[in-house]
Amino acid sequence: VGTFDVVVVTVDNGKVIIKAIGGDTHLGGRDIDDKLADLIAQKIYDEANVDLREVDRDDSKDARRNKAKLMKAVEGVKITLSDELETNVYLGDIINKLEDADEIIIRRGELEKACEGIFVKTIELTKRTLKDAKMSPSDIKEVLLVGGSTRIPRVLQLLGDLFPSKKLNQTIDADEAVAYGAAIRAAQIDGVIKTDISLTEATPLSLGTNTVDNCFSEIIPRNSSVPIARKSRYYTSANNQTRIHFNIYEGVRPIVDESNRLGTIEMNDLDEGEAGSQYVDLTLSLDKNGIVNVFVEYNGRTEHMTINYVGVRKSCARSIEQMINDAELYAGSDEQERIRREKRCNLGAMLAGIEYRIEGTGLTNSEKTELQKKYDEVKKWHEQNAKASSIDIEMQIESLRKICERFFLV
């Protein structure tokens, strides 16, 4: 089927570091073949009134045989049009009942027009990968082409436009480049060859956890070099909270609803106290073997969990490309939702603070009654309006802030 992949790497004295990974596993040479097959099938229909696309409706042996012959012809046409401006397709080679002399002409321009959307998308994905690597086209010293579709003149033209000062490296056979790399890597692992080459990979997605209201808290950013370990501190969100648990996620969006959950870990027996008075440290580490180690630390105690990231990743419903595409598509609305949820979290924190302190404030009974009434009113609103807008939440925060200032609780 084929995929489209972009990798930005730095190479220095045999040390290869992956800076960013991009592409689309659902975009490849097969997509070009399908577009070209539709083009040829339409021309055959116009010329001989035979619809090769009927295989989608007719599963007969003849229909399937004709479709197979069409796809074989497509491969030859695609290869020829990389060198020639036009080529002939003999209809008898595809459909037995037609004469060998009957032919249609396929021009390179027709192929380019049919596949322009695919070609443009590959350039957009390349630009995005450069952005992820925090690089511009001028920072790239060499562009190595891998895969037969990189021979298509329109692809070369678009890449040349993106990297105008760079000569595209075609010294390695594009069809054999992956096999060369795999053979070298296998020889290294088996000890057949001994080199000083080292490979540092990168995380395909961010790793983190969920906070109150299920916002995504990033700990290891996407495209971080592996191995890596990062620590973040998290505070209790409720009064007298004695237990805290973390769901570990991979994702790129600010809401964990759109992330893949990898596992869960918790710490129990926290000391009681006001919300925010206790904290735990959460550490995530990812090694070269794809193992995520999770550590939760509190007052000298540690809980530990391991996740086989490679294994779990294969079973995740959302693909990396889908998640990244969705993150770009919904960036605006995601940011608004993140802000809304943060405001809601802040309102919850204010309520917890008032609840914990209300008895020890030194207020008169009438003042306590007034404060309790306002607390009950806002708490009820908070519980019943989970989808409230940022503006409405801010109004509730402001009403609490005013009464807290009045009673010196801020």
C-alpha cells in the first residue's frame, strides 16, 4: 500500500539524532496508483465503452482479472511517465476481447493533474515536520529521497521549490534505500560490522497525564530525543484528599478525551489537609526499547509502573497521523476549551479553599452565615453547570472573589 514518511535528522561524527518524525501512513504510492487507474479506466471507457471500475459492483472472475491487469499496466505507466512525457497503453493487454492494436495515450500532465492533491499534501506534511523540528528549509543541508514515487518529476519539482538551494540526493536507488538501511542495522545488531554509528530516536507524541477536568498535562513533549526522563509536580485538588491517581496518556491535544490512555497509577495514604497543601512528583521516562517507566513519589514513598509503549501503541485506536491532523484542525476550539476548563478548575479550587477555612476565619456568626450561603450557591452552580461558558464561570469566580476580599480571605 505504501506510506509517506518524513524524518528530520542531524548527523555528527556517526551520531544520528532524530529531530522530528512526520508523514501519513494512509498516503503512499497506492494512492497515486488508484488515481492513475481511474484516469486509464475512464479513457478505456471513452474509447471502448468498457468500464473496468465495474469490479466494485461485479465480483466475477473476468472483472477481477481485468482489474488486476489494469493495476499492472498502471505501474508500468507510472514508471514510464517519470522519464517520458507520454506513453501508450494497449487495450488488448488489459481486456482480452479488445484488439491489441487498440491503444490510448496517457500524458504526464494528465497524471500530474490527477495526483496534484496528493503531491501538494506531501509538501504540506514535509513543512509541518520541519516546523516540529524547529527548522526552516534553509537549515536542511541535504534531502535524501527514498521510495520509487520520489522519481516522479512533479514531486521532484515541488521538493526543489521547497529546498531551492539544495540538490536532492538521488545517489542511492530509491527502491533499495530502505533495504540498505535495514541490512546495515541488522549487521550492526548481529555484530557482523562494528561501527561507531549511534541512533537517537524521538517520541512520536507527547506523554503526560490528566489534571482536574481532564486537561492534558504534558510531561515529555512530542519529538523529544530518546532516552528521556521528565518530572512534574501535582497538588491535591480536594480538602483532606488522601489518594491521588494518574492516567498516563499519549497525545497532542489539550484535552485527554482525544488522547490514548496507556495505563494508570496511584498513590494512597496522603496526609489530610487543605486542597493544594499536599503534592506528589510524577516522573515519566522512555528508553530506547520503548519502555515507559512511571514513578509517583510522596514523602519518601514511591509507586512504580512500567508500560510497553511499543506494544500498547499498536493497539491504540487513534493513529499518530490522525491525532496530529486533528490537533491542527481543532487547534482554535481546543484552546478555547482548555481555557474554559482551567477557569472551571480555578473556581473549584476557590470553593475548596473557602470550605476548608470557613470555620477558622474569626468571622462573626452572621458573617459565616453569609459566606456559607454564597459558598453553597456557587458550589451548586458549579456542580450543575459542567458545560458553562468561560464568561459565566468568570462571573462566578468574580462573585466569590468579592466576598472573599470583603472577609479578608484572599
